[in-house]
Amino acid sequence: MDDREFLELAAKAIGARPYVDRAWPGLCLSDDPECGPFTVNEDGNAARAWNPLESDGDALRLAVKLGLRLTLPKYHRFGTTAESQVETTPAHTVFRDDPMQQTREAIVNTAAEIGRAIQAAQQGRAG
């Protein structure tokens, strides 16, 4: 799964409808005015680029909206864990040299798992 797919699933987890901007490596969420540089969506309305894999602020907002529990490392090279308060969603621990990067990735991985569960439930109702 590539970064765009993770971002799309993470957006689904918070109920956002992503507009994919092919020229920018993130997504645009027309309903979230606090996310990065402006772009314009298909309707001509202002939207903002959103990429919690790159933006600490976007990652924090994502974690707060989902009510994720974060276990942050006390020592360098220990992993960051993000877990949902819903027991059916697995926690994700990420290990990177950069503790900020590993925290963003743990948040997005867990959000994507929540988005995947939502997508599966929606497909189950439609089928």
C-alpha cells in the first residue's frame, strides 16, 4: 500500500471526503481549513492540502479526532505506538530514527486501519 492509499483510508476514518490533487503528494480536505497550503478542488472551492505523514499538526489533529492513545518513546530508537480505543482495531508501533516521523506514521497507520474497517463495513452493507 502506498502513502496515498494510507492517507485516503485515514481521511475515511475521520469522515472526510478527500479530493486527490495529482500535483501535490497529500490530499485536500475541503472541510478542514486548518491543513497546509491552499489548493483548489474540482468545484473551484478553496481546499487545503492535508498530509499527516509529513505534517506534525495534521497528524496531531488526526489523532485527536480519532481519540487515539499514543505511547511515546522515552529513549531514542524506541518505537511509538498509536492505538484506537476500539479493541477490534490493532495498535501500530513504528520504529524510525526520527521520533517525529515514527509518531506520524504510527498515527496514520492506525487511522488507516480504522478507515479500512469503515470501508469494509460500508461495502458489507452495500453488498
